[in-house]
Amino acid sequence: MVIETNASYIRVVNINIQTVSIMKLTQIALQRISDSRSLPKKLAGVLKVSRVTMWRYINDNHDSLTKAAALQVIREETGLADHEILEPEKQVA
């Protein structure tokens, strides 16, 4: 709730915040990435991180793997659909 005041009026604004889901990769997607020789290298390139960092991202299921550029590479290389790649991690209100 936001309350704005002025000498001549008081306005109360009710802000409705919708629930936001934070996404992570599914175990199927992580396994496909790990099993591939070229996919981790391609992901490291589009995310501009080292291969070592990319393996850390994969092991930690890092949220950088859900960036649009990374998801596009994962889709193209694995043939998985979005619902097979992403799952909600938690919901934030």
C-alpha cells in the first residue's frame, strides 16, 4: 500500500503484486547438458563465462542457465520443449 500526501489531498493506492515464479532447469535438461561434449562449451560462449564456471553453473543449477540466450541453445541442441527444460523453483509474492 502506498500513501501519497499533499496539502490538499491524501491518496491511498493499493498495489497488487502478483506471484512470480523463479525457474530452474529440470533434471532431464541438466543431464542432457552434462552428457553432451559440445553443449557446455556453447553455453559458456553465449553466457560469456569460462568452461569451469559453466560446469559450476550446471552443478548448482544456476539461474544464469535460464537466460533467454542459454535456453535457445538448450532448445536447439537437445530438442527439448520448454516444459521439459524449465520447472518452477519457488514462488515469490
